[in-house]
Amino acid sequence: MGPTSHSGEGGRTDPTVGALTPTGDPVLAARFSVPVVPQTFVHRPRLAERLDAGVQGPLTMVAGPAGAGKTLLVADWVTTGGLPGPAAWLTVEPEDSGPGVFWTYVLQAFRHHGIALPDHVGSPARPGRVDHSLLTRLAAWLDGREVPVILVLDDFDGASGSAEVADELQFVLRHAGDGLRLVIVCRAEPLLPLHRYRAAGELVDIRSADLAFRSEETADLADRHGLPLSAEVARVLTERMGGWAAGLRLCALAAERADDPEGFLKDFEAGQSTLADFLLAEVLRAHPPETQDLLLRTSIVEETHPDLANALTGRNDAEPILAELQRANAFVEPIGHSWYRLHPLFAEILRAHLRVRHPGLEPELHRTAAKWLSGAGLLSEALPHAADAGDWDLAAAEFIDDLAIGRMLTGLDAERLDGLFAPMTPEASGPATDLVRAARELTRHDVDRGVAYLRDAEEKLPDDPREAAAAQLSCAVLRVLAARVAGSADMAETAAETAAEAARALPADRLEQRPELTVLMLTDLGSAQLWAGRFDAARATLSAAVQAAEGPSTAFPRHEALSRLALIDYVRGWPGHAESHARAAISEAEHSGLPASVRTGVAQLVLAAVAIDRNDLVAARDHLDQGAASSAASRDPIVAVELALLRSRMQLAKGDPQGALQYLDAISQKPLASAAPSPWVNDRIAMARAAVRLAEDDPQSAVKVFEDEPPHTPEGLVAEARAHLADGAGEQALGILDELSDDPGRGPAVAAWALLARAQAVDALGDTAAAESLVLRALTVSRPHQLRRPFLEAGAWLGRLLSRRPALAQGHDWLVAAPEGRSLAPRTSQGSVLPSPEPLSERERDVLERVALLMSTEEIAADLHLSANTVKTHLKSIYRKLAVSRRGEAARRARELGLL
């Protein structure tokens, strides 16, 4: 049941009329009125349910800052009914700190709301105290009630500072049993022993975080003001306001008068609004000057510590002030370990007020904050303040001295740091600022500008090695990066040696705190070595990077190192190892939460290449798309080349040589690096061009490709030999193949291509037995890795050889089986791996269909009205035509060829 009002008109006379307090002043009946809930109020069932649960026990507390919506929340709950008993409302004022006055108002609140008190309870006689016997009689009367009384004490902060009132209220609440349900609405915690109620599970505690509006509630509030909001604007507004109820309501009222309400709510200036007036009047000016000064000065930091606040104010009183602000719910909340945070909107308004009250002070405060935070080891927090102070020399010096240059080159913080230093002015000219500029240019692959800044930095380094150690190491790491971007392995190796020497001049524990420096340097060095074709050196360097410390800061370079190891494996002809390293690289990225767009893309391209070799073009397309989505596709020459080569191979596999050629032409139109070209990359491009010419049945053009670009790698030599074979120069092809050394590092994929080329050459020279032996070896080498493309692109000679000796392909059903249940891609004009089977007669097809149904010879004969011997004759013919020897093989082979 809800509260009742007694005005005296047409009903009983209000019993509080004419009542006096112990001071002789009249009792103010307005303080018993439940506030009227406006029509725009948003009813929030989630909080009403909390209040319902609270009055099942003795104590409910609704605590929050000014304007949090505490009073209206409880008023709405009281007036909507459904309470377990009658409710009395009292708005407490500071004058109620005298126990006699406070208890007089409590008793009169009961009477005003129709809760009759027995005469023996009595009334306080003196303002400064109340007889304990009165409290005992009141508690006993409450304890004897069948239904409880709900007492709402709104704005209880007015009396919460009185220890006597708190003790007396606790006495009555404890001894009233189930007869009293106390609901306290306050900003600061009362002096009641709340910990006891919490421990006993008898306190429902609704705090600022609970009172904060959610975005859907903000949208509801705006809608009640006739301002429909999109979900996104409601979310942005809620976040900016921190869910503060009064702020949201004031915004909605102001937006009603705006031409573009939604735009106003999204972009309003908090410092020039009624919100600022409210907070400055209700919160800031309610505090003494020292507290106001602290709030204004600490508004420039997102989080503050008493020591940081003391540095900003120049005083030594921050700890008690912050504790009191937090206790008073003055938009200051603790976040642990003696750190505090201002409400974001309050801080925004305070900063605007700071500029008005103390013009020109803000940059100096930012500089002070930067120095304190840096000294506390909080570089990430210090840098924005140094930037806001415009002190770029300080920001860069702290950044370099902390060995943090690697964080600008890798990790989830790299983009933020790049943006932080973007506004750096030309006037900043120290060695540290030049190093930061160099890092920014090199991440954009601008070698010339990056190296120029590195030279400037080196010229300005101090002579004392101890002072210059961090800068020298940072410079060396950047030089390795510059060498990688320039494609110079020699420069990278020299710079890496310099970096190692600089690292020895630093304490080991400092380097351990920045593991990304070592991993970045190794990855960049290994990448430069890879570009130069120094595969063994690159493998060793990149493996060292992978084995370095794991963690968020090393996730990307480890991912990149694994990806490049996969590429080395693939280029050397080891598809199994390549696939393993590629999947490890992807796993590293996923485990570390690296977005797909910032990954290197190499791992996906390697998986695409392996899939093409297996003729699994569907999987290859998927991996290609993922590799192309990486940001590295536009700036990393290795990714750009491999992406174009693989797209060309895909078009070729689909029988589109012209489409394949377009991708290759695109490579030549864009420089790959500023240094000497990569020999193995050039080989791969030449191999791809020759493959296109062979597909166009133009072997002379294929031969000319290698005359213009002599091959440097085993796979390049094999491709050149194949071009000569297609041009009818078998002996010349054999001579080229004879140049291949027995390199143990050469994997099965290269071996398969080489064996098939040699087989074609000796077959053309009439040595059929040797050709068959070489084909069998190629099949054996390729089978574990399911390498189909070497056979699909071998040419028509292989089909003719297998037609003569179909037994060679027995046991190699994998060669024509669709990978993972997929169909084989269209065959190119270069010929197919196996000869097309001799067509089956209609009767042979009938027999084959019944073989697939597992019918016996006798059953097939009866079903087709043939003799058993005739069925056996048909079966022998089927076996011969399909190059099989058993029924099961015949059925499987027929399905592969689409005959069933």
C-alpha cells in the first residue's frame, strides 16, 4: 500500500498541523511529501526489483552523487504501490543533526502518513538529545506490529554526520524486529554499521554504478522528451555522461530547443551548458577552496593518486581530501591501490572551468603530470600529458629512454603512439625526437626520410656512452628495420651487430622489460636475409625470434617470423613443414588477439600455395582472400609478390593464361624495394611467366623468359628445363637438370618437378624404362604431400606414357581424387595427369553400375539376362579400360571419372 496524504480538506485534519519541534519551531509538513515524479521519468524495473528485495530485510541504502536519480527512483517505487506495509517519507535537513529534532520529525512523518502512534511513545522534549526510553518504547511498538512500517529517509546526509543520531537509529532498527524497514537515500555513507548488515545479508545496496543509465534507458528518456534517438547516439551519449541521470535529463531538455536534436545530443559542449552550471553549483562550490583547487587541477588526468594530486597542487593534503570526496559521493570514485577517478563529464566541465579560472595553467599541469607519471614508471600515461603540454622533447626523451621505440613498431599500441607523436612540431629537434620521426617514416616504408632522421639523431647523441646507450640501441634497431625495408641483408646484418653491442651497454633487466626490441630486430634481420635469398641464415634468425619471450608485445613479430619460416619451407619445397609453420603463425595471431587486418598475410598465402599444389582451388581461394585482407598486402614486397604470383597460378589452373599474365604485369609496374632485387623472387616471377607462355603453347617465349632472367634457384632451373623440353630441346634440358646439386635442403615439391622434367627428357630421347622409373619416383615423392599440380601441368607426354603403362598409377588414387570431397579444377591445355579412359560400351556401363551396387557375377548375369562368362568378359574389359584390377577399385575409379 502507498502513503496517504492528510490535508485536512474533506477529511481528517493533518496531525502534524500545529506541531512544534523541541526548539519551538513549527514542524514543516512539506518535508513529509513524496516528490512528484514527472511524466518524463523512466521507470526502471531492474532497480524497482532491488528495492522490493530490500524491504524484505531491515535496511536498504540508495547512495549516489548529486543528480544520480536517487530520490525520484525511490519516490516512483513508493507511489506505484505493492509495498509490504505503510510508508512514511521524511526529507532530512542539516538542522536534524540534533537528536531531539530528528526524532520529532521521524514521529511526525509517521503521523502525517497515517501511521498512528500510541500516546505512550511520547515526543522528545529537548533539541539536543532524546530520552533512551522513548526510543525503547518506539522500537517495542514497531516490533509488535503485524505489518512493517517503511521509513524512507531522503537526503540523509543532513543527519548522517551525527554519531548520536546514527547510534539511536541503529538501536531502533535492531530492536524493531520485523516492524521497521529502513530505506536511506544519501550521497555519503551514513555512520551506521553497514558492514554488519552486509555480512548478515540484510542490506540491499544500490550504488552509483546501479543508478547509472544504460543506453536503452537513455533512448527511453529521450523518447519521452519527443526525441527519438538511434541506438548509436544513445550509446555515445550514455558513455559521455557516464549514465548520469541529471545530465541526461538536462541534455534532453536543452535538445528540445535545438534545430537538430540528435546532432546536439551527440556533439554538445558540456562546458557551456546547464550541466556545467549544475555541477559547478551543486558539487564544486559546495566544497572549501582547497578541495575546489584540487578538483580543478586533477581534472587534467584520467586517474589520480594522492601523490600525483600533491604534485599538481603543490600541497600535501590530497589523501584526506580525496577520501572525503569519495565518501561524499562527489563524483570521485576509488579504483584501487589508492587511485581515484573523476566522473568523465565532471572532469570535462572542470577542465573548461580551469581554463577560465586559471588561463595558461593547463600546459604546466600536464608537464607536471608527465614528469610524475614517468617517474612512477607509467610511461603510457605520461606521454599524452607531455604531448598536451607541447613539450615534445620531454615526450620523446622519456619515450626513448624507456626503450619504448619498439612499441611504435609493433603491438596493439603502435597506432595510438603514432598518432600521439603526429602533431610534433619542427621546433622539437633533439636526438630523441629525430628517432621518433625516423620510426614513423620507416613504418610507412619511407627509407630515405627515415634514414635521414637517423643520421640527424646520431649526430646529436651525447658523447657519454652511458647517457646515449638507450638512444644508440633504438637507433640500431631502426637501422635494421631500414635495411629490411630497403631489401639489404648486408646493411641489416651490420646494424644487428651494432644493436648487439649497444645492448651490452645496458643493464640486462632493462632489456628484459622490453623483449619486443630483440624479437623485432631478429624478425627484421631474418626478413632482410630472406629477401636476399640467404635461406639458411634467415631460417636461423627467424627461429631465434620465435624462441624469444612470448607476450603481447612480441606477438606480432613472432607471428611474422613464423609466417616467413613457412614461406622459406614452401620455397625450398617442403609443403608439410610450410603448412605447419603457417598454422602456428595463425595460431599465434589468434591467441594474441591480433586483428586480421594487421597480420602479415604471409601465412595465409603459404596455405594458399600449398592448396594450389594439391589442386584444392576452393581452399586456395579462401586463403588468398584472407591474405589479401592484410594491411601488409600493400606495403610488404614479399606479400605483394606472392599474392600476385598465386593469383596468377589460380587463373592458370582455371585455364585463363591471359588473366594470369595480367597479375604478373602488375608486379613489374610497381617497384618491390629500393635496393637490389631479390634473386629468388625474380626466379618465381620468371617461372610464372614461363608457365603462362607454355599454357599458351608458346615454348619459344618461355625459353626467352629465362634468357632475359637467368635462374638462380633449383626450382628456377627446373622451370627453365621444362621450357626447353616444350621447345623440343631435350638434351639441353637434361644439361640444365644436371646442374642441380644433391642439396639436402631441397624438399619433395622441388624434387617432384625435377623428376618429372627429367622423365620427359629421357622419354623424348627414347629411354622409356628410365622415364617410367622417374615417374614412379615422382609419384612416390608426391604422395605423402598430395602434390597434384606437378602432374596436372606435366603435359601430354605423361598421359601417353601412362596409357602405355597404366600400372604405374596403381596405388595412386590420391592423384585424381577430389581433395576434401571437392571437384577437380578444369584441366589446362598442357594436358592431364592421366589419360582419358577408353570409352565404355553401353553394356559395360550396365555391368559397372551393378558392380557398384555390390551385386555378384551371378546376380548381374541374371539381372541383365547374360551368361556368367559374358559378365566376366565385360569385367575384364572394364578393368583394362579403367586401369584397375579389382571390383572395388573399378567402382571408385568410375566415380572419380564421373561414370557413375
